[in-house]
Amino acid sequence: MSALHLAHLPEEARGLPVVEVLGSLGEALSAHGSAVLVAPPGAGKTTLVPLHLLNTGTPGKIILIEPRRLAARAAARRMAALLGEEVGETVGWRMRLDTRISKKTRIEVVTEGVFTRMILADPELAGIDAVIFDEFHERSLDGDFGLALAIDVATALRDDLKLLVMSATLDGARVAALLGEAPVVESRGRAFPVTILHRERPGTVAVEDAAASAVRSALAEETGSILVFLPGQKEIRRVAERLEPVLSENVILAPLYGALDTADQDRAVRPAPRGTRKVVLATDIAETSLTIEGVRVVVDCGMKRRPVFEPETGLTRLETVRVSRASADQRAGRAGRTEPGVAIRLWRAEQTAALEAFDRPEILATDLSGLILDSAAWGVADLGQLALLDRPKQAAVGEARKLLEELGALDASGRLTPAGEAMRSLPLPPRLAHMVAAADPDDTAAAAELAVLLTERGLGGADVDLEDRLRRFRAGGDPRSKAARALARRIAATCRSDGRAQQTGSLEWPTDGDVGAILALGFPDRVAFRQGQPGQFTLANGRGGSLDGANALSNARALVVAEIQGSAAAGRIVSAGAIGKAALDRILSARGDVEEIVAFVAEAGAVRAWRVTRLGKAVVERVPMRLPRDERTAAALAEGIRRVGLSRLNFGRDGERLLARLRFLAKAYGPPWPDLGDEALAGTAAEWLLPYAPGAASLDDLAGDKLVLALKGLVPTQFQGRLEELAPGHYDAPSGSHVPIRYDEDQPVLAIRVQELFGLSAHPAIADGRLPLTLELLSPAHRPIQITKDLPGFWRGSWADVRADLRGRYPKHEWPEDPAAAKATARAKPRR
């Protein structure tokens, strides 16, 4: 093994600021066993701290954990170069698709997910003396969980294990408290001055247009290479399309994002050849742990993609959000790593203060099923037992447990099942692990390839159809595709050697090589069915999804959606596989529900029946059926009346008058009369109406006599037979006329010619005299002359004035001075 002393370092490395605190850091680790190092970008912590620990006598291995593969490779290469070696000797790396270590390796640079699997497989971390968590401020789920497990090991199993958490922008006190009040060591940074410029992007200008314009200006006004931060791959592609036609021959355009081939990522990071400049179009992958040589200009759009988990649908969607102030500072700092630089921010200066201070920890906004499964394997059913910096939301925890129970990975008490153990043996998220473990033995290899395809972005292209992507992935000759296929073979081999069929029990449905059926084993809640127009789908979890009508999958009867973006109501399907009829029938046989639905259709005003096949919340098929003449139909009709209201019933003239009379009696007497308001009657139609219309299935079936009979049935027993006496339909006037009474006002109204009431000295009333009639007194020509509720008072008072007027207009009629003593008449002259 090569040894490294400070005197042997290149002058550039010897001058790195972290050198000044290496002694203090070593003392803190020796005395406490753990420490926190806060050091700005450019301090040299990533490369010099592990080498220092190695040089000061750490006998076992040192594990350096990086959040990203690109950063892990860069760190390992830098340390190996300082030792004058190749990667794989003293310093190596271990990541998902690439491992370079040997028996000589003492420093292993690993990604966070790899470390989690290492510690779960070997809780004692045999042969490992120190674990370093680099760039912990990124707060990934794997990083938080890995630290919690390491703390557990150091506390209960390995009091000699040294833990070091390093970060550029971090609340060191919180992490120190998590580590048992560990010492916090701070290092100054080594950054050259960076001039911050602001070029506000109007809301009407697309991100890619603003970024391309800023790059063109920077190429004209500044020297050196340019690093452009963009939200995602789509924006990177669009900016490249805008720049390629206008770039000179000495400017190299280099994309940089996670799904890019390893060789292309490394090419983006390497210095530009002499005499050229580079424009690197990157996602937030380039924020930390990485120095892109020659960059002295940064263009920052201020946006990033962030995964957001929706517990109600079990889906994780990507949303574009503003970066935090810490991220904006990290990005700007990239311009000053090797010389004074310029950072161009595409927003107003005062908007910076409104940004969140730090990025939201992933544990608060992501699917927790993998964390819950791994915690169960660790023997922890309650996440509160782990040393986590932030506690996850209970809704997300509950959804994760529900999914794992549905997949058979956990029992009802949260303990790991044999199926869960089999899933955990595969280096895959729980859904994909179950997909591989539960597939037909003949389809295990295809399931493993699909799983790798879904976890490694960019493999097989970007087509929505996973069957097409799988075909291209199998034919890919690039190193990344070959490494991914090798990983798929290892996963399939592990599945077979572990006796997967014995662990998972009986298969849910045969897959027969059907890509959709294989996907459905991992995503049973995302089987989607076409609804109406091509490209419109409803998932089994109730969410809507759409495809471009030109896509070949848009006409499929059913899909399994692996990835979807956008809102819950109408997300955009990103990757999916079609299901053949035979496979779909087997899935429906295993998990579908068939139900006879009897429901009221408001538009038709009638009850209809269907035989409905569902998978979860998605309707697969809806077939009309013969309407059952039983209590279901009656209940549906009653519910329909409640929904549409009493106004939709055809009472007819007699029914409406009867209802009005009954309401006046209910108002006059109160209990035991029932509530006869519209809402009350509509809500109780099953009790008062339907017994009078057996077999009714529509509103039309309830019209006419049935409604009249039902209304009469509402009359309380003690009032039965007295309806005409209490609330008569007509008033028998002293003149002998049979005059109808109106019950459509606040009071019953009698419109009658005044001379037909002559001889009447008491005011007319109904309901045992409880309700006086409102009299609309009319002239012989039926024109209103007076409204009164006190007929005797009218005779004594204003009648004299009214009489004078009537005598002038109707001289052929008799208008007595004392109408109470006169004889009533309906004629012009009373008969002799």
C-alpha cells in the first residue's frame, strides 16, 4: 500500500484549507468516536480526509459514502492520483453497475444505496474502521437511513467504529446531537471571488430560451468554460438545440445528467482541450462533490426537479420547484473553484431572500416502502427507534406499510415475512423486487431486465412503451447497457438460487412473457384501463393518466403504468406496458371484482342496472343488465328522489293542491303532523311514497293517483276522514257558490266577489277555526278591490268608500250600506 504524507502532496493539495483542521479532526474522532466536519466547497475534505485517516494508522478499511455515482468516481480517481496509483488499488469504488476494488483496497468510495445494503448484510461491518458520510446536506433517504444504521451499530455493536459526517452547508449542531453531541470541526473554504449577476427571466419566456440567451452573452463577454444548471433532461436537450447552430468550432457542448452513459458523464467533467471552451448543460448532479475543470461562469435557472410522493395514490411524481438558498450558493460557488468567476442568476436579486434556506429532506417527500422493508430486516418495526434527523410523515409511513403487506413482504405486526426476505435479497426497490420474485420461472430473466431498465434511467431510450425499450436495451452494445444486463442476470440468478417460488408462495397469475402481466406483479395498483377516447386511462388506484393519441399504446385496452408525471386528475404516462387479453383475464380473475350496480340515472329519471367489473377503483367493463324488481331498485329510486328533489315528481294539479292543503294543516297543528317540506319528503320517499307504487322503477311510475294516495297516507290517524272539514278544497259561500281555496301562499287564500259574502258577520276560517282565510275581495268583473283578514272590520270601516266607488262603476248591482245584514248574491240583481 502506498503511504501519503503532506510533504508528498502536490503543492495545490497541500494548500487546501482542510489541511489546517486535519489534526483537530483526528483528535475529535479519537476522543469521541464520531465528529462533524463543516467545510465549504473547495476545502478538499472529500479527498484529503480519507487519505489522512488512512495515513494516521487506521488499520481497517475506510468507507467514503457519496450521494452520486459521478461524485464517487471523481473522488476515487482524485485520491488514487494523489497516491500515484490506479483506481482499484489502495482506493476503489463500489456502485450499482460498476465495482473497482481489489485485495489491496483500503478506501472504498461507495454510493449511499450500496452502503445501506452493505450494513444490512453485515451489521458488524467487519474489517471496516471508519465510515465517512460526504455531502450529507443533500439529505437523501439512503443517506439518512445509512447514518441511522451506522449510529445503531456504533452504539450497540462496534464502539470502536468511527463515524464522520461531512457537509458544505449543514446545521452541524443537529447532526452533532444525533451523534451524541459529537465535536463539530469547521474548515474555511478555498473559493475565489464570484461576481453575482441577475438577469430576470420574464414569466412569458421559457427556461430554455432564457438559459440559451444567457450562454450566448457569456460566451461573448466572459472567458473560460460555462456550467449551466437546468431542471432536467428535457430542458438540457432544448437548450442544446438552441445553441448548436450558433456555437463556434472551439466551443464544446456537453450534457451532464444522471441517466447519461458513464463515459459521457466523465467526458463532461474533464477539462476542455487546449484552445477550446466547454458549455456543460447539467442538472443538480453538478452542485456538489464535483469540480468541472475550467469552469468560471455559471448560469443558474434557479429551478430543479423534486420527487413528491402522493400517499393517496401511492405514486411519486416529479415537480419543478425553486432551488433553496443553499443550493443557489453551491451552484454559484462552482464558478470560483479554480479562479475568480461569474454567476448569472436568471431571477431578480430580491427573489433570493424568498427562497427556502435548505432543500427539503427526501424522507419527508418520497415513497418509504424501501425504508420500511429495510428497517424490518434490521428488526425495527417503529421508525421512531432509529436515529433519524427528521421524522417521516405518518400518511407516507402508513401507505408504505399497506403496500408491503399487499406484496406479502410484511405481516400484520410489521415483521418481515419469508417473501419479504426474498425481496430484500434483490438489489431493487420493493415493487420491482416483488415483480422479479413473483414472475414465472421462465420470465424471471425478463422481469429482472425490466427492473433494471426502470431503475437505470435512459437505458433502451425514452419511449413510453417498455416492451420497445426492453427490445432496444437487449440489443444495446454500449458499456452501460452491457453492465446493466449483467446486473439483471445476477438478479435473476439470485432469485433462482434463493428458491424464490418457495419463498413467495403461489404465483398471483401466470405471466407467459407478457410485459404488462410482469409489470402488474409489481404495480397491481397501476393497471390502467382506457376510458372513452384513445389515450385516456384510469388507473386501479383511481388516478387518471393520458398518452398522446399518436402513441401506439393509446388504443390499448389496458396498460400497466410504471411511471407517471403531473396531477392526480390527469397525469402524463411516462412509461408503461400493454397487457394482452389472456394475461388481463388472469389478472382480473385473481384481483378483479364483479358487482351488479343498480342506480338512479338523473337524466333518464329512472333506475338502471349494470354488471360492472372493476380492478381497484378503475372500471374495466360496464354491461347493462335486466333491472331487478326487488329492494335494490326501490332503494335506488328513493335515493334518486332524494338527489333530484321533489320538483321532479309529477304530482298533477290535484296532487299539488292536496300537498299544499296538507302543509297548511301541518303548520296549523304541528305534531303529530310530519315535516312536509320538499327536503324532508324527498329524503323519506322510501317510507311514504314507494309503498303505494310497488315495482316502480322511474319517476313516471310514481305520477298521478299513486302520489295522491301516498300524500293522503301522510295524514295522522286522528285527522283521517276530516281532511275536507279541516282543509277544504272549496269554500261554500253564502251566495251558494263553490269557490276554490288557494293554499300556495303563507296563508290559505279565498278570491271571491264581495257581494257573495253579504250577510256574513264572521270572518271565514278553516282547520277548526285555527287558520283564517285571507280574503281577496273582487269586483263583479273579478278585479281586486281589497285584501283583508278581518271581514267584520272591513264592513264597519272602509266598506263605505269602496261601496261609493262600486256604485259608480257597477250601477246594475246592489251595494247595501250594511252588507252584514244584506243577502248574498252571485247575480247583478238578487232574485225576488
